[in-house]
Amino acid sequence: MTVDKSIEEGTNFTPKFDANGLIPVIAQDSKTGQVLMSAFMNAQALDQTIKTGRATYYSRSRGKLWTKGEQSGHFQKVDQILIDCDQDCILLKVTVDSGQCHTGHQSCFYRAVKPDAKTLDFIAKKVFDPDKVYPT
Amino acid sequence: MTVDKSIEEGTNFTPKFDANGLIPVIAQDSKTGQVLMSAFMNAQALDQTIKTGRATYYSRSRGKLWTKGEQSGHFQKVDQILIDCDQDCILLKVTVDSGQCHTGHQSCFYRAVKPDAKTLDFIAKKVFDPDKVYPT
């Protein structure tokens, strides 16, 4: 495998967007270390995130930008933007309030795979009632 | 946006592989909470990860499965497999030793984007010399 050393060892920020113009982004709670969600950004979303200090993603299903919290009020204040070795994944360290997942859970990762590899265990309770936050 | 409640609220494990048969996977240190890397699995890699308890991914560049650590010895012991709300991203909680990134860093996320949005700051030192681990 040929590796471009300047991408991995350099100090130029050159995020690698995929064929659809997207890069995967992980949001992690700066304080607790909890991984909150995974989403995508396009160049415009990344630019807006950097300029405003609030995490803005690109919704593939809706085909448009969305600032996390624009509907629920649960914004993500961006403390730090990290990029991985080959610059094809972004990690946001964010400060958040309660309830980051639209299902009502603090994190989107609220279920664990059971040893049977077919079913899931709920490992977290909801922290808010999504029906009261999001219009149906 | 139409949401399939059974995917988000149910207990059936139905990982959503993309058009290329892949699902993104985040590996997080169970003990420290540090996000170590991001990679992809296909169904076979996921199956092997569950069966062996060692994280196995699918390398897009090499077009084959790779068990993390098969070359370096730095395996990832899988403690827990979490799935997100819409079941299109996996979070692995793993127990690891020192040095998870092939560059020699503990995590692949060793650089932060500076306020100029163009350059990077190294926020971590290497924990091993990759030239001594990986053949060139």
C-alpha cells in the first residue's frame, strides 16, 4: 500500500471527501468521552462548523445541511476538530447538554449486540421524550 | 423523514450495509474513552469479529479482511459492540495495548485543526516507532 507521508505526517489540513463529496464525522462529548453520534459533512458543512463553532452536518436523507440542535435546541458547541491519519474521518469534541439523539437518548449508541449476534440490549434510558421535542 | 421505528426502538440487530456492502465502525478504548480509529466492516468482518472477539475490518484499499494487529501485534479485544439509532454505524469498545495507529500514535486522531482552518497541530506524540514494526 502506497502511503502519502505528507497527509499523515504533515500539518496541512486536507480533508478527503468521498465520491459524493462527504466525509464521516464522529461527535464525542468533550467532558465525558461518550461517543454521541456519527454523521457526514460536505465541504460547506465543515466550513460552517468552523465559522460558527456549532456542529453542522449534511443530511443524506434530506439532501441538505442541518445544524445539530436547530430543531431540538440541543446544539453541539465545538471545542476541537481532530482529523485522522489519512484525513478521511473527522472527530469533533463537543460540549452538549442533555439528549443528543433524536430518539431521546443521550447518545445514538444506546444498544449493544448480544452474544447471539442477532438481538440487542438497551444499555441506556431515554433522557427526554422525543414526542415533546420533535413534531410528528 | 420517514423513520422505521422497529430499527430504532427494536431489539433486532439489523446492521445496514451500504451499496458497497460496508458499514462504518468506530473503535473506542473501553478504559480511557479515547477514540482510536475509524474503519469499515463488511458482513464477513463483522461475523469474524463477533466469533473471535478480535476486531476485524475490511480494507477498501487492499480489498480484503484485516484483523487489527495481525501485523503489529496490537490487537483489539472487543468488550462490547454498540449500534446506533438507525443501525448504520457500529461502535466497538475495545481493550488495547500501546499504539493503535500505524503511524506510531496511540490513536489515529493525533492532529487538531487550527483556527485558520488550513493547518494542523500535533496534539500527541508517537508511542512507538512504526519503522520497527511495519516492513517498508
